Amino acid sequence: MHHPILIIVFFVFSLNVWGQDSEYRSDILVPELRHADNLVLWSAFGGYNSFDSLNEQYRHQFGQELSIVFFGVEDLKGDLLFAADAEILPDAVIVPSDFLGLHQDYRFQAIDKENFPQSERGNSKDAYFGYPITTGNFLLLYYNKLLVSNPASSWDELFQQAQQLSEKGIQAITWQYRAPFYFLPFYYAFGGNIETNEALKLNNEAMLSALKSYKEIVEQADLIRFCGRSCDSFDFLNGQVAYTIDGDWNYREFKRALGDNLGVAAIPAIKGHAVRGLSSNYVIAFPKNKKESEANRKQKMKSLIEFFNKDKTQTHIFHEYGLYPASIDPNSKLNKRTSEFESQFFTLLNDSISIQSHASISFMWSALSNNVLAVLQDQIGIEKAAYNIDAETQELAGKFEQLRSQKRVLK
């Protein structure tokens, strides 16, 4: 019988908080293993469905096969909870760092400090539940140089360009406007913040200003008519759209499609406020299987962390997937920018706002998803939406903590 908290949390996580379908379906929780002694790795690396060469490197180094199963991020959040309940957890997972806010519910094992470089160990009271593999996971503005000579630095400037582009039959800009992750940088632009050790407070002036301004630019960009339910990258890659806001995770795909005609820039400023992408790490974490010995668990953690921390592995991940390693040798070739494009890209990465993980963020996404969309569809007003976002986040977080305190969650 599943615990009540899993039903609540799975319902929340099953909501499509990104505003788009997951790229992978998680139809099964436990993959069929090719060999009994394989290491099973569940990965939420978005859009990257082949780690074959990494698997070969790992097998050559450690003499063991990796069975890698790919999930959409939201699928994996719920599936991990049910896997913990059913005692069928994988050996390791690669997930965005916001998963760590619920580390005890996913049964993530604390990682020995000795596995971290000295500079990253922090003070003696710190506990680590995920080892960073890549950094970034942030939004930026991509543009087609064949359609735009100078990228717009503000939304006013972009909409001036839109008039000229429209005369040529070109849509100015698209992005996944329904997805709360794309809304959040605008909340930060007006002074909002989700970095807190206390309950999130989201009904504030920053939220009101962000909702109002976001609705205005979505309407002015004519996204609801042009995109319908989903703005994907197809039209941008085919030259029908001049700009798109998208993640660094699509950098390699866009570069392969557009080559030297691809440009990158900061998301345009809104009403004089800079809009900066929010960045985080992808981490490798280790769910604790009760039947596994402590010695085996430590050896597994050590080998996988050692593997993903190697310069060769990091270089492969960067060149194959366009994701920048979270920990890197200063003398690595990756620190030598080979083009103006890469220099611009890393400038934007360095200018992004790094956000940390805590449990309240997990519940915030659902509240944002429902209410931002309701504002865009004129179903509720801005003041009501700001109130709902705050109240729904607090309500879900409160129910979660209440059930935890009653010991009705997994230990």
C-alpha cells in the first residue's frame, strides 16, 4: 500500500510544470538488466538519449556495465518516490539539483566528503546528497543571424524589430511561455527570490509586476495565436522565427542546425530590469537500497564519482551535449574559448543566477504552472494569481511536512 504523502507528491510532480510533454516515457520502473551485476543508472539529462560512448569508457575503466534508463524530469520525480516505496531503487540517478530538496524521501545516501575536492567540502557540518556533474541548466536568448543583425537588448527594441520581421513573414520570437521555469527569470528581474531557508513568500510586489509584464509580452509577441499550446524549436531552426528563449541544453542541437548563423544573447531587459537566466547543477545521487552492504555502496559511489569527475568524461559531456562541467581542472582545454560564440555563451553562464535546492521549490512549480497559465488565458486577475501561487505552495508544503511528522513517509 502506497503512503499518502507519495500520492500527494506524485500528483504534484505528475503535473506538466514545464508546459510541454516529457521527452521520454517512464513506462517501467525497473529496466531489464543485461547482466546481473550491472549498475543501474536513471538519468534525467533532458534530450540526451545516448550515453553509449560513456558506458564504454566506464566498462573499460571499471570492468562493469552501466544500464542507463532515460526519464523526463517530471516522470522521474514521481517514479523515484514510488520506487523507494516498492524497494526497487536504481544504483544511482542523474538529476537536477532541486531534487536534493527531497533527499530524504528519495532515500539519497549522504556522500562522504572525501569524494569531493578540498575546495568544495565546506564546513564540517555540511551534508552532501548529490555530486555535481554539470552546471548551467539556464535560459538564454538564441537568434538567427540571417534574420537579425543586432540582437535586441530590451523587449521594446525586440518589438520594434518585430514590425520589420512581420513584413517579411517572420515571427519575431517564441518560447515555452506556458512553462513556469521560463516565467521565473522575470520574477527575479523585479526583485523576487526563491532562495530561503524558511517558507517561500510569493505574494509580493515582485510577483505582481512579473505577472503583469509577462502577460503583456506574451500578448505582444502573439504567442498564443502563433504557438497554440506549445512553442517548440522547429520553427526557429527552420528560419520562420528570428528569436527563441531556450535552455543551454539545446545549445548543441541549435549549433548543429544553424552553424555560424546561430547567435546567443541575454534575455531582453524588461522595463529597465535585467532578465538573467537561473542556473543549477545536474548531480549524481545514490538512492539507499536496504539490501546493499555499506562496503558495496561506498565502492559504487566512489567509482561513479571518480568517473564523472575525470577530465576525459567532462570533455565528452561538453562536446557531445553542450553541458559545462561543474568541477573542472583549470588547465583543461575546456577553459580555452575557441570562438567568439563560446565566449558569449560562457559570459551568459557566468552572469546567470545560481539557485539552490530546498523542499518548498518542489511545490512552487505546480502553483506557478496553474496560475501563470490562468492569467495568460484571462481566467483570473493578477492579484488573485499572486495570492493563489503563495497559498497553494504553502498548503502543499504544509501537508508534506505534516505527513512527515506523523511518520507516514518512508524512512
